[in-house]
Amino acid sequence: MWRAGWFRANVGSMRDKVYPDFDAAVADIPDGASIMLSGFAGPGTARNLIAALHRQGAKDLTLISNTPGRWQDDRIDSGVLVKDGRVAKIHAAFTASPHPSVPSPFTDLYEAGKIEAELMPQGTLAERIRAAGAGIAAFFTPTGVGTEMADGKETRVFDGREYVLETALHADYAFVRARRADRSGNLQYHRTQRNFGPVMARAAKVTIVEVDGPVVEEGDIDPDHVHTPGLFVDRIVVVPPDGIQEEPPER
């Protein structure tokens, strides 16, 4: 795993990963950073971290996300960064507006040539992220063969079927949302938080997590319920009562 060297260097001097607030957790993110944003077209999105980054002001960002922003109202997702012209490029599985009658900020900027985008199948997006965390440089997949998404990419035939070469997708940071965390950073997800959270946490140099509930002590989360080991988590912030809560709310 590509954090093995970090683990050997720091196993004897584990630092406190809990940050006092979201602004502190994103304060050092520079212009030009690449950031993975978890979430499945809404649920599971690290909205508080996105809002903090919006306040912080970093620009020329590269975002890696399932969508470039879903909401057309005042709800927070990656769309607020796109709308303000803070994103230079986005890698996503769904770039179209939810409805043709309601253009998204991304669509307007893309058609004006003010933002770059790479569209790919959702499974390919997830596998490229997973490959990065596993130390796999590239892989062959049949998905996308014969379409525009395979243009300019190497293809090969295995057992009579054509495959296209896809490369791993790394990032400087990952914003992840989880239901529970302990002080070592072990995470437990809830429902769609688990779609991209586990693979993104492994594929970024720095993983920042917003947690729905209080941070518990080591051992309080059953090891069988740990979905991301603390090795892959660098910073944790608890969502306060007045923070942006998960959607839809728990019944």
C-alpha cells in the first residue's frame, strides 16, 4: 500500500488526528490541489469540509467526484466550488444536469471553455481510485471500448475480447464522511457513505474525515465494523449540532 513508508516512520509517534473545526482541517490546502470528494450524488458527501474549503479560498483545483455538483439551490456540494470558478478540472462519472431545463454551473462553464472535464463510467472511476490506493499503475477494462471515452487510449485483446487501458487516479487530499471514528482514525460508514469513502481514503496523500457522531476511544468500534483502518486517515472533525447534517436525515 502506498502509505506503508509513512506507517513505518510514524507507528511509534502517533499524533492526535482530531481537529477542532473544519476551517483548521483545510487551512493548508494550496491552490492547484487535487481533491477527492466522497458521496453518491448527495448522501455521503463531506459537505462541511467543502464549505470550509469554499471559505478558505483555494482555487485552480482538480476535483475527483461522482458528480460536479447536484444541487441547484443553497445546499452545499462540489457545485459551490465550480460555480465560483475555483475548479480547473473535474473527473466525474455524471456531468449532465439532473434535468435539461435546469443547467448546472458546470455545464455553463464547460460549454464556455472555462473548465476541463474527464467523463468516465462510474465503475471505472471507482476502480481507478481503488487502483491508486493499491499501488496498481493501470489496468485493462472492457467498459468504454468503442466509445469516445476510449479515444486515444491503448487497447488490447484478451481471449477474443477488446479492453481499454485505464490509469490509476491519485489525489493530494480526500474529503470523506463517516458515521463513527475512533481517535486512531478507524472509520465506520453508514449506507452510501461507503460507496466512495473507503477507496478514496486509500488513494489520497491526506485524508480528512467529517464524522457524524462523537469520536470514540480505540477499541470502541468492533473490528468487524471498521470499514477504513486508521492508517489511511490523517484528520478528523466532528460535525457539530449546527453543522451540515447528513441527507437524508436518519429516521
